[in-house]
Amino acid sequence: FLRRADHAAPGQMHILNALGVALRRTGAIAEARSVFKRASDLGLIDAWRNLGILEANAGDANATRNAYAKALAISGDDAPSHAGISQAFELLHQLDLAREHARRAVELDPNNDVAALTLANLFLREGNLAAAEVTAAAVARRSRSATNQALAWGVIGDVRDRSDDPGEAFAAFSEANRLLLSIHGSHLVETHLPYHPDGVERMIAFAREVDVSGWVAPIDEISPVFLVGFPRSGTTLLEQVLSAHSGLVCIEEREHLALAAQAVAGDPEKLASLSDAEIESIRAEYWRRVSAETEIGGRVVVDKLPLNVIFLPLIRRVFPRAKILFALRDPRDVVLSCFQQRFGMNAAMVQFLELNSAAAYYDKVMSLGLICRERLGLSVFEIRYEEVVADLEKVAQDVTRFL
């Protein structure tokens, strides 16, 4: 109906903004972004705010900051925009600006959850644990949003963890995860998705049986490097190290590969029967997506998305010559760390809300990784987090030699 309204009365900013919200809620993110930009270009502050929310959900702090800055240019006393930009500045480690905007948001709206949570995180970062817990606890008590309550309990858990009180820390993280599970439990039954444990199991069965001897690449194929592993295994640290090399460019965590091959990514039968033309089409779409967001400039692309480990068969099919950096860390550290984090929820991240399901998911995903390494003829370099911490320079040299 909103599309029909836009067609009947083109350029109406409130219609466009509502359409953008509908598109965002139904997962049409690229189109929602485009529609919000059309509405915001007409001067609607709500559209800039909604674009900020979209970019924040997509994990792009720079784009989030830019959207809220445009909103503040329209109204400098808009509390939600001050709160939103404060959160972006905190993620960008521009802490003074984050504090300035968060405090301004609280002045304008003392009950603004986003600003309060940003201040709590800032207190935590500077070691003011008492202030962090008091600020977060206020959100946990008063907020009408279960998501914001969960985020507040997560901060409380971090405070208690740093205060060497593991029992109370675990209780706080458990409460945060209970709240998130009450909102996002539907992801547990999305068995058709490749990230769901059932989807991983289907890929395991495929990897055990598939014959890859005929999966060859054209002579002139250009491949990215894929940095994979389980979340919280040190991939971000590795990305920061690799980004310092002038011959490499690390791209933001985006599902470029899965989206480029979305018709076959989670369907082993279709993956096995891809034609050369279909594979070339997926490659072209992958590079189109990467180039749209990243200035490559002749450098080697490092595509860091930890759970691309689930798509190792797809990588082997589409980019047979691709080099794989496989991050590993003590599973106990990994599983507990995943339990402690507040991830955006989907069929994979919802597994981390309970410790047993997090451990079971680790077992399933990493079993798939082992099978793929044994059977698919991948070019893999294994990097252990503990070795990176012990001797970063040696690991960096070993990795660049491999690449």
C-alpha cells in the first residue's frame, strides 16, 4: 500500500519514510536505505533518524554517525539524534564526543535509554565501575524495552566480571540473555536457514560426500582471502594487524558471499550442480558488492566474516584458489565469551543465549570446519589466538608469507 501511495503521490517525504520503515522491518535493507535517503533529502528529520537506526543495525558506525549528524543539522535539540550519534562515536572510540552528545541527550530527555547506556559503557571503559553499574541499573529498572534492559544487564555483567565477582557476573549475563531469548526465540525454529544448527548439519552431510575434483577455477580468477573461525576467536585482532599492510584491504563484516549466492548458499544440492556461467555470475555479484563499499585499489581483499566457515564449501566452489585464514582459540574461552556478548540476533547468534546451546553450536560449526579442511582441498593457514597474543610479530610475518 505504501508503494502504491508513493506511486500516486511521488516525493511525499512522510510516505517515503513509512515505506522505509516497512522495508527495514521486512529485511529489504538496501531498498530501505535508498528510500530513507530520498525522504531525508527532502528535509525530514525522522528519515535521517531512521537511516541512523538502519546503519546502526547494519554495524556501520561511520554511516550511523553521518545520518544522525544530518538530523542534528535540522534540529540541534533532538534528543534521539544526540543519543544515536553518541552511540556511534563510542563505537568509533571518539569518547569525548560520545560523552558530550550522550550528556546532551540526557539533558533533553532524562529517560533516554540509548544515551544512558552509552554513558554506562563510557564509565566502564574509563574504569569507573560504580558509575557504570548505577547508570545501567537505572535503565534495567525503568526501560519499557526488553532489548535495552538486556543491554543494561550486559553492562552490569561486565562490571561484576571486572570486579572479580564471577557468580554475580554470570547471573547478570544470564538475565540479559533471558530477556533477549524472550524477544528472539523465534530464531530457534528457523531451521531452513544455513546458519541454523540444522542448516550446518546439512552442510556437514554435503561436505562428507561431495567430490570436488572437478571444481576448478579459470586461469585468470582473482580471489579474496577469507578470514573465518568461530565468533570471539580473535578475528578482529587479526583484521587490525592485516589492515596495517599496504598490500591488503580488510572489508567490513558483511555477508557479501552469502548474499551474492543467496539462491544456493544454504542448499547443498543446488551448490553441487552450479554451472560455470552461474558460478561466474556469483563471482561478479560478489565483487560488485565489495567494490560498492570498499576502495580496493589493486590491493588483496581480506573478507573477514567469522561464520563464513559455514560456507567453506561455497567458497571452494566459487573461489577454488582462495586462501583461508582460520582463527582458533580455546573453546572454553570462545563459548563463554559468546555467552557474554550482546550480538544482533539471528539464527546463529540466538544459539549463544544459553551456555549449552552455545557449546553445541561451536561443536557443530567447528566440526564442519574440520571436515571441509580434510576433504575439500582448501588452502588454509591456521592462526591460534594464544599465539597471536604471545608473539604478534611472528604470527603477522607467518600470515603475510602465506598470503
